[in-house]
Amino acid sequence: MTTIPIDADGAVRRQTVLAHGLSATVLYRAVEAGDLRRIGSGLYVPAGGVPPDVAHRLMLGQVETSDDVVISHASAAIMHGLPMLKPDLRDVHLTVCAPSVRAPSEFRRVHVGLLLSDEVVELGGQRVTTVERTAVDVAASSSMGFAGALAVFDAALRRGADPAAMARLVGRRNSRVLRAALKFGSARADGVGESWCRAQLLAAGLPAPALKRAVFDVGGSRLAVPDMQWEDVLLAEFDGVARYERVRVSGDTRLGAAWRAVARDEGLRRRGIRVLRWTWTDLERRDIALSCGHWLRRLGAGRSRRVGEAVRAVDQSDCRKRSTTGSASSRLRC
């Protein structure tokens, strides 16, 4: 069995294979056998062994930019470190500012458009769209609609993006989806999971939650800083298992962290606060709005802060699963 050399960055390169005295045929056979995946000219990665974002960074290493060829969209988001909701990273995205310029077509997705001088920066010797322009481009092209737009806007704001610049860029698109996503975008959201939670709740017409607002016990001691909160009666957190890890202190054990989280929840219950926890599986089922809406009605929370029609109807892609049980008011209003 032939051992194919792998470079330190996890890539398999044709020139490295040849330098080891092997024939390029071993690469073709490895691809046919499903052991390697070709991601560029003479560039391969072990199939299933390299995360998509890492493979995409390897692909970006082969890109040559210029005044008229700029890395953009999801590729620029990877370079800026902006998390995205279910991005398509099979191709490198380039914006070409001059229609006469021809960019390589293999493993490339070319967008023809105008980029102003203040919409381009240089990163690692490559020309890349700014965080603000990148976020708007990703939001406008996301297959996840409103949820994808909200996720990347949250990420950009968390990275310190200029909201005014993003608003100007959104204004040029004339899109209700982008306007609604930017309106509810927040630097307080920790990641795409939290963003997707809010997107599903907002698309269902539920009230917008407060984010990362501290909750205190009757003695004034801080009990928790939940992901989402409605009027001190209902809290929601995404990925509760990982939360146990984040509350660990130096030298603490996983069990100790879990006990501390249980004690925290007991303190919240004594205050009459209900805690909901959602995981990625819950988001994929798209039914978190049902449980949240149930508890909001039961606890009488959020009645004064309903979300407007522009958000409820803005994007049907976030409303793929409807409730067929219960009263009309308990159904996802998509």
C-alpha cells in the first residue's frame, strides 16, 4: 500500500507527491477510491478528514487577487473569521470589478460587480472585501434566507463592524430580508446557533428576546446571563451541554460545573423563571417556536413587544415546518 505524503497544513500537493518519487497516478487512484478529495489545481485533502473551512482556506492559498479581482462573499467571511449558517464552501468566491477580466473558472464562483475603494481591504497579501461588505454579500446570497442573514450580521457586529456602513450597503439592495435581519442583528449573540434560534422565533412572530441580560436573585447576586430572556419569567439557552463547559473555573471538573449549573437553575426556579434549552437537533426540526410560544402564553410574557409583519412574513424559508395541532394562535405564523 502506497503512503501518500501529507503536508504540515493537512493538504496533499501534487508537487510534494512527485518530490517523494511517487507518480501522480497515485493521486488519481486515491480520488477514485474516495480517499482524497481534489479541491484545486494539484491540491487535495483527505476525504472527510479536513473541516470545510480549513479546506477552503487551503483553496484560498491558490488565489491571486488584483485591483479588479477581489475575494468576496463566503470566501471573504472565512478570511475575516465570520461564522456562517450552513455556507457552501465548495468554490472560492471572487468579485470581478471589470467584465473584461477573466478569472479561472475551476473551483471558482465569479461575481461581476462594483466595489468602492472603502469596501476592500488587504489580508495576508490578498485583496478581500471588508467585513461590512462581506456580511451583506453573504446575507444576500445565503441559502438559509433570513436565518443566514441574521447569523452573519450577528457575527459581523460581534467583530466590530460599522452598523451605519452595513445599513448603507443593505439600502442599496432593496431587500426586506436584509433590512429585517440587520434590524435584529446583535453583537450579543455568541454564535450561529443562537442566531438561528432567534431567526426561527422572529419568523414565527414571537417577541424579540433580550440578549445576555443578567438575572439576579432576591439578594442581588447574579444568577445567570442567559442567551435569551423574556421579561424575567422565561429564559432560553442554546447548546446547554457546552454551557456546562463554559461555566467551569480553573481546576473545576465537568461534574462540578454541572452541579453549579443545576444549582443556578434551582435559583432561577425559586424566582419563578422557566428555562428552555435548545440544541442543534431542535433547530433542524424547526419546532422551537412551538415550545417557546407555549411558555410565553402560559407565563403571559412578551405581549407588549410583538414582532411586526415585516419579520413574520419576510422569509418563507424559515417556516418550512408548520404546526398542524393546537389553536390557530399556537401555530407558526409564516
